[in-house]
Amino acid sequence: MKNIALLFVLILAFSSCQNFDDPIPDGSFLETPTLSTRLVDETSVELTWSSAQICNINCPSIVPASFYEVWTKSLVSSTNYKLVEIPAGQMSYLVEGLEPGVRQEFYVVAKRANVSNETNRVMVVPNELPASLTVFEKASFDYITHPQVSPDGTKVIYTISEAGSSIQPQQVFVFDLNSKSEKLISEKGQYPSWSANGESLIFVVGDQNISALREYTVASGESEEIISDSFQSYFPVFGVRDTTLIYFLDSLDEGDQSIILFNLDEEATNPKRTLRDVDDIENIQMPILGMTYSTEENNVAYSVTFAKDTPVGFSYDVVGFAVNSPTSLRSFVVSDWNDSNPSFSPTNSELLAFVSDRSGTNQLWIRNTITGKLYQVTDFQESERINVGIVGLSWSEEKLYINIQETSGVTRLVSLDVSSLLN
């Protein structure tokens, strides 16, 4: 009888603890924090999470967690391990003793009254990161957009979006890295890129209903229209020893998107053909973010949306194909994160630079497409960020060029020497 009474008391005590263990008020919801990272050094990373709401009216009542659990993924299996419990009010944790150059994954679980919500998962590769050197900058929200360094590393082609406008028209400029001077080459244009020999440029001109590709010859300073389409063209690149153009064509309201090859040979009987159709995710304004061509391998890589089990229902992957066999799609960078704006190294076709939000914010990464090894190149924080809508990423030997945006309205073109990171 005493045992029964004791069991009854224990049940009551346990139930009481459960009922008054920081309950969530009726009509309220437990927070779902967002996780970001900061590389402290080559062996340490700071995890930070927050639950800021963005809404105008009828905002739901969100309550904070009673405590948080910090988890990490095993480096050799799919097993997850809990690192530590963090009390309420503390929204960061320093992870130390990491192995340099080895990728690490983390996430945080917010807990209260038997309810659990996971943050986004993040990945970092701690290492001694290269310093970013400013090449030039623009202020007053005149954004540097889609810059590309020339094959010989002496010039940069880019467009200027005045007062932060992301729509046409934009002006096209060439910046001389030796004389530190710029030259206007077109009053209108977008998505410029270089030929492999550095003698020509290609860019898009047009409006929302029609677009054309124009080729600019560096020696003469003259440009001519190559092809006009009744739809929008994006990200043109030279291919196959500068004898072809490859670009993305979006029919806008009709819902057809394709990657097009145009033969520059004037004697070609059918110069324009579709290489591959690109599936669109419904209600996505820009299904593709960036395109690059590898002269050595005759490969095209681009970033496109795929349906995924993510909070927004999709993410960007970097995929591509060999130009001579476009039906065989190759996965270059595939994850549940957003991986975009790819750029092949012109001197080592195994190296593919890209932008990814896998660390919690957009950063610059490199992947060896043969070994799969990942290199984190940047760790921009606070006022600096990479805007995937205007970013241009390109190589000059073992140096990367990329434009970054600041909250003050300044955009800067920076260079990063990645030779020590890769070797």
C-alpha cells in the first residue's frame, strides 16, 4: 500500500513539473531562431541565433525558448551530436578546437514546454582566410553590378546601376587596373563578359519585352548587334574558342526558359539552337543565377532552382553539362542551401567558385569538382554582404574578383588571393 501511495505522489509531482515547466501561453508560438556564423580563427567559430519578426499587421505572438541545444553533425557519418545546452537569454556560443580546412555543420534547437524548433543548419570550413583588397568602389547607391576581370588580369568590365536601381538601363564600363581609370563603352547594357582571348566583350541590351546581344571589340572600341530576341536574355558567355555564344533566354509570361547556343560563324545555316530547357519554379522571378563556361572542358555551369524540402520550397543548385552532350545534366554543387553565381577557374578547370548561404549568410566558396573538397573564402560580417542579384565573380590565375555591397550605399570590387588557401 505504501508503494502504491509513493507511486501516486511521484506521478503527481512529475505531472506538476510538466504543467509548470515554463508553459507556452495559449495563442502563442515558440520562436524558430535563425542561425549565423562568424569565423573567429582557423580553429574556432562563433554561432549566433536570433528570432526577429518581420511583419506589418496581425503578427503572431512569439515566445522565447527556455533553453537551447547546440548540435553538430558527425564528420564521418550522418549521426548528429549534442554539444551543449545554453540557458535562455544567451544567443551565441563559441565552438573551439575545430580542425582547420575541415567542414563542420551545426544547428540549434529552441526548447520550451516539450516543444522544439530547429534553426537552419549551417556549414563552415575554418581556415586562415585571404584578405580582401579593394580595387575600386562606388558610393551613393550607384551599384557596381556583374563585374568580370579580363583573361589577362588587366581590366574589369562591369555595369553601374544608378541609385541602386536593379532595372535597365545600366551603363557599361571598363576599368583599367594599371591606370586606375574607367571608360564608358555603352549607355545601356547588362551581364557583360569577356571572350577567352580578351579581344571582345558581350553584353545584353533591351527592355522588358525584347533584348539583344551586342559584341564590343576592344581594339576598335566599336560594338555591333549579334542577335535579337523577343524575350529577355541573361548571362551570355563565349564558348568553344570564342566561336559561339551561350546564354539564358526567358520568355517571361509564357513560362519557357532555355539555354541557347548561337554560332558566330556568318556562314552557319542555322546559327541558333536550344541546348537545354530550364524548368522554372512557380512564382520565382529569377530561376537562374549566373552562368560560366570552361574552355578546357567545354562545360557550362549555371545556378538554377530545384524544388526542395526547405522553408521556401526550393533552393539554388549549381548544375551544368558538356556542350557536346547537353542532355546529360551534371551536378556541380548540390545541397539544401542556396548555391549560385558559379565561375570556373580558367587555369584549373577542376576549381569552381560560387556564392552560398550555407554559413548563414552569403559567402564566397570554392569547390574542387573532382575531389569534392570545399574551401570557404570569405566571412563578411555586419555591414558587408554579397548580393546575389548583382554579384559578379571571376578569376585571374589564383586571384578572385567579386563585388560586395555595404549598408551605407557603397559597393566595392575586391580581389582575394586564394593561392595559400588552395595549396
